[in-house]
Amino acid sequence: MSTGTESMPEDATDRVDELADLLGSRALTREDHVNAPGFVVNPGDVQDVLFDLREKAGYDHCSCVTAQQYEDRFETIYHLKKYADPTDEVSIVVPTPLDEPVSQSAEPVYRTADWHEREAYDLVGIEYEDHPDLRRILLPETWQGHPLSASYDQEKPQVVTLSEHANPLEPDHEDPESDTMFLNVGPHHPATHGVLHVKTVLDGETIAHIEPDIGYLHRCEEQMCQQGTYRHQIMPYPDRWDYVSSGLLNEWAYARAIEDLAEIEVPEYAQIIRTLGSELCRIASHMLALGTFALDVYGEFTATFMYTFRDRELVQDILEDLTGQRMMFNYFRVGGVAWDLPEPREEFFEQTRDFLDELPAKVAEYNDLITTNEIFQTRCIDTGVLEPDVAKDYGCTGPVARGSGVDYDLRRDDPYGYYENLEWDVVTRDGCDNYARVLCRMEEVEESAKIVEQCLDVLEGWPEDDREVQANVPRTLKPDADAEVYRAVEAAKGELGIYIRSDGTDKPGRFKIRSPCFSNLQALEEMSQGEYIPDLIASLGSLDIVLGEVDR
Amino acid sequence: MSSDEPRQTIHGSTAPSTDTREARMGEGADDRFNSKLREAFGTSPFILTKFDQFMNWVRGNSMFMLQFGIACCSIEMIHTYAIKHDVDRYGAGVPRASPRQADVMIVPGTIVSKFGPRMKRVYDQMPEPKFVVGMGSCTISGGPFQEGYNVVKGAEEIIPIDIHVPGCPPRPEALIYGILKLQERIQNGESSPVVVKPYELEEFGDLPEDELVQKLASEIDEDDLVMRYNWADSP
């Protein structure tokens, strides 16, 4: 491609012109972001505009909804993409006045906007007309104020209720036709993989309705990042979003966003180390997903679970050698990585290669133990079905989408790091069920191993005098005021995106995290409708959510 | 065959199994309850000790842990239970899913406002005597999230904690060390004083009237359980 650094490629300019024609007078002004063209629209035109963009222009992926407050207005940004080509992005910016922050809901267009807008209402305080159920989602119902709005006073006391578990059985019996029963799963329950509360309504033995109740681990990650300086203070936090050893993948999301915002070029050598570390993280993360899933569906505490943890320990040892920590690596730096591979290098290469050499035998063992197991298959095949269209509507990404046949992987479709130069495949499955998702993860482990092996080859042959691990980055990083960027990477669970708005200081004006688990979990209701409770547990396990990332 | 014959006879025995059955019906301890230790003490051994000391020793060596995962630290906690570290070796590794069957609660992660009352409820459901290990910086002070609007600044604001294991997250080795320290303390009959006044789970009607309570009165029933956080007074 012959793209200049400043000028847009010709087809992109054409694309923007077509969009401008499509929106016509509904687009009030342009407000371009670093990653995408942006159009400002009236709060009353949101549904109209989004419908057109989805139906006529093919933007079928509502990646993220960002809400924020400026001095003179509230603003909602819809970050839209195409599943077929995630580099084709557009931002729809909806300003609303401070005294009446009401805007049309995007939920009728993109189902996934439901939770995103509830979060925007909860944290920033923008209200959405037409929204089916605009309530707080992360904070308790009785919370006072909207914490990411300008007027919030953090010192004020709060009262939080512990509602006794409601039992709708009784009121339901007033209506003789209905005999549903209410069942709580969580928030303290071994099968919920953390502190998730699933309010389940049963009709006989089948599930009539479920509602995931989240926010039991909402630790203000966005606020933490907005209080930190770009250079060093933000990087430790991504490790703690998806804490299942996916640290480096998460760090890359922040690194990619800030490097694009501040126009920092990362040395190739550092990119290879990043790729190597990230794929090791993916292996560790998928191992845990597999082990806990086996635990969920046939209570295998001894064999499969222990085997996967044995392999995780090996990966964690390698990562510890590389980064110095077992889980919270804090290894990436803006513009590179913290340090070079550990000395003696040969030992590190040998240890990693040993692990890779043994991996195929282990994967075969898992297949013997799990995927060919009859009980396992009975529990997983044709349960928790998620159709591709539904998956897209809910903004599902990662192995959840790929298990439903949606061929979407940012490592290939929106290349970053060193992935472009390596030989590997994107794994997709057409099963759409729990089984397909598990197989997807297992095959991804093998693909990741391929990537790691190629990275090792390149690193071994890399000239000794050219091992540059960090770009030259100013000590105090201050991106231009009002520059905005939304950038995503393929984390273990799917598309992990970061939106940063710079306000000219050394700290972000707004830092928004698009977590893949948040969107994926939303699809749970669709997947478990009409199934049994054990299928719900299996579906939850196959979604592989991490509550730290759902709640942030 | 009676119990005061040495245990070695069992090894050479080719007698049919009826002998064993008769022996079981006889007096004294069964051979199967015999042990090298008992042999060392002689034919019908007994020990003298203080009851309290004996009970503490027993308690320390048989701890049922609550299976309680909250955040990042729970991953390291699982590693502590699993292969390689295997905390079961120390008589402390049976994860129980129900708080009513557990003696020890490891709090592995950040406590936020919404989860505070739930954790208190889980803690209250555990039978006495119960012990708590606070795992990681978040349970000590809120850790890296201390400045968060929603974060309880240490689990000790809500429940008393016996052992703090620092780290973010602590390595499995560190957690095992903490558990061994707890066992040691239990065996010595030591317990921790509660140093922080915890946030209480109380009925809404019992809260002192103030602006906030008046505002919420229409939403919350008088006898609903609530927890009131005083963020400004938090350490």
C-alpha cells in the first residue's frame, strides 16, 4: 500500500465520502478520531443513523459505546466496525446538553448496546430513551451519583442493601397459569468462575429467563487509569483486568492505543518479544478455561483439572523467567518491553522449546480425556447454541464468535505486532455449541504454539547488536489535546479495546475499556433459554468469562 | 489374635479371613487401627494433655477451606490447591463449597461495595471457631485500587482477619507460608484482636437518620439488611 503518514489512502477517502453522502444532513459535523472518521449526530437521530449504517453500509459490529462528560456537554460515542473488515471503522458521536442528558438508545439496532448503555448511565449519567431496561449495572441500585461525571463527590457515604433472596414462586402462584420457580446462582458459587450472580427463573426444569447480575468486582479500573500518567502508571492495571495469566495480551491493548495516539514506533525486535509473550499468555489462559470447564461439566477435579494446571505452571515458569512475575507481569512499556530475554538466552530458548515439544502429546492426552469422552460430548454437543447472527448482534468476539463460525480475529484482520510475518491459521468452528467453543480453544493452543516456535526461531537468529527493546519515548508523554483513539487487540477472550481521549496533560481525559467478556456474557441469556440448569453452567463455562474484565 | 500382640504377625499370616473377623469382634483396638506410633508406646498406650491444647492441635491440623474465589488472587489460590504446590499436604486443602462446612476462609481479592454485604453474610454462615486469611494487598488496604470510588479499603473493614499475606498477588509459596503460620497460631491457641471497627450489616431502620437515609427511605424497607459505607472516614 502506498499510504503517506498524513494523507488518507484513496479508497478510505472514497469510503468516508460515501458515508457522508449516506448520512446527508443528519451528520452535523465531522469529528475524526485517530482510528476512524467520526460524525456528530443529533440525539434524536441515533437509531435512524445507526440503522442506515448497519443495513446500507454494512457496519454490523457495535464494538463499544463510550460515554464521557466535557465541561459543556455529555457525549456518547458508538464505535462501529465490520466483522468482515475490522479496519473499516466509523465513530458516531452524540453530544447531549449538561442539563438534559437524554439521547436515543441504540439497543433496537445493536442488541449489545443494552449493557453498554446501562453502564454509560450508571457511571456517567447519560439517559437513553427507548432503552428496554435502563438501570444501574455495575454499582448497587441504591448508589448515589454517577462516579465518572464531573459533579461526583467520592467522600460521601453510601448505603448498600443485601436483599434477601427474593422468591417469585409465591407471587407467581397468584396467577394460576404460571408455576415458575426462582433460583439464585451466585454471587458466591463455584460454577460462576468468580463473583457473578445469575438470577434464574425456571419453568419446570427448563430455564424460562435468566439475568446475569454483575458488578461484584467493579474496582473502578477506568478511574484508576484516568488518574495515572501515560508513561508508567497505567501499564500495571491491564494485568488485573483479565487476570487469568492474560496479562501481556491486556498490556498490549493499552500499549497499542497509546502508541497510536502518541505516534510511537516500536522496534521490530520488541514486537517479536511481545508476540512471543502474548501467545504464551494465551496458552496459559486457554488451559485454565479448559480445566475449569472440565470441572464444571463432569466434576473432574483430579485428572483434567490437575493436568491443565500442571501445564499452566510450566507456562508461568517461562513467563516468570521472561518478565519477573508469575501473573501481574507489567512487562510492556510504552514503545517496547521492559528488558531483553533473560540470560543465558540459550537456556530460555531450550526451556521454551522443551515445553513446545511436549505440548502435542499433552493436547492428544486432553483429547483422549475430554473431547472424545462420551459424558463430555453429551453435555456439550448441541447445548448453549449461539447462532452466528445472534453472536454478531451481541458483539461477541474471540473463541465465542469463532466457535459460531464468525471468522474474526484481529491478529489477522487488523494486524499488529509481528503476526503478519508468521505462518498460522485462524481457528473457526461451525458447531455454534459449547463443544465447538471448547475445541476452538484447544486448537488455538496449538496455533499459539506454532507462533511461539516461529518467534523463537527469529529471536535466535537476531543479530546481537540490533536488540533494541524500547523506542525513544519522552519521559513525560503528552499527546495532543483532544486527540481520540479507539484501538483493539485480540486478547484471550476476544476483542479487547481501549478508547483514550487526551486532554493535553500527561493523564488521559477519558480512558474506556471495551472488554470482550462483557459483551460475550450478555449472550448467555440467548444461549440458555429453554435449556436445563446444567446446560446453563456449561454455557457459562464455555463463554470463559473473567469477572475482573466483565466488571472492570 | 488379640490387640496386644505385635503388629508384625499380620505380615506372615496365611490364615483364612475368618480369623480377622473374629479378631475384629474381640476386645480392644483392631489391628487396622494400630500404627507404628502406637507400638512405640507399648501395649495399651495413653497420653496426658490439656484438653484445650489437644483441641487446638486437632483444629490446626484439620482445616477445611472455603472455596471462595473473588479476583486475581483466587487464580494463585487455585494454583496453591493444585498440582506442584498442593496445600493438602499440610492438612489444609479440602475446599468446601458451602460456608457451613468450612473452618477457614481465604479472602482472595478486592472487596467492592456490592460484594461487602455478601462476604459478611458468607462469613456469618461459617460455624465457630472460624479463621480468615487475607490474601493479597487488596484485602489489606484496597491495594492498587485503594483510591477507587467503589472499593472497600481492606477486608478488615468488614470481617476480622487472622493472617495477612501481602503481595499482588502473593505467590503460592507465600500463601502456604501464611496458612502454616495460621496453623501454628491455632495450635498455640492464639487469636487476633479485631483492630478496625467493621462495617456492620444492619437493618435499614436502625441506621441513624441523616440526609442519605431520608432520601433512600422510599426505596428500602425498614427491615432490609444494609451496609453503610463511610468513605470519608476510611483509612
